[in-house]
Amino acid sequence: MTPGQTHEVAGFESAVNAVRIVQRFGRPRSRPLRLAGDKGYDVPWVRDWLRRRRITAIIPEKHKPHGRKPGRPPQFDADTYRQRNVIERSISWLKQSRRIATRFEKLAVNFVAMIKLAMIQRCLRTYLRDTT
């Protein structure tokens, strides 16, 4: 959780390190095989960090080539990137709650609690709609 004025890349490393992947068979992995992000994550240190950990970056390239080193552009899998819409829709569902969209809560603990309540509300709506 970072302040609203902080760029999202600031919390990138700690967020990826917190990921624990539960597999159906075998032991849990501590790192993903691929990571999709928007153009905001197209910075050299993020790509280098992912490459060192053998994580495939699925990040579209920014259209400003002046900051990029010369050479072959990074690979980009557009079909896999399109699957991000599931996450984008989930965020849209959360932001239907005005309290979350405008971030009324000042403390991060309270804000996370409101996100959890909004997710519970969404699950209950979906469940009750399916049972009627």
C-alpha cells in the first residue's frame, strides 16, 4: 500500500516478492512465471529485475524510444496481455464503491478493510444473483 501520489512502480518489488502461487500439484512457487503490467511498468530497472529472476515480462513498450538503449526491442505477447482485463474489471467493480474510489479512509489499515468489505459485498451479490 503506497500513498496516492506515489507512482505504482515504487511498490513493485515488494508486491512481487509477496506473491505466493498455490499449485494444484507439487509445492508452492514463490515467483510467477510471467508478469503482466501496463506501460507504467516499462522502465529498464523493472525489466532487468524480472529478467534476473527469470520472470517473463508482458509489458507493452512506451512510445518514447529516446530513453531506451539501442538494440532489439523487448518481446511482447499481446494475447496474454489481453487477459489482464479480468483484473481491470475487478478494479472497476471495487471502484463502484464510492468510499474506495475517493479513498475516504486515511489509514492504510482502514482502506484495506474497506476493500475487503467491498469484495465480500461483490461475492454476496454474485452468489445471491445465481441462487435466485
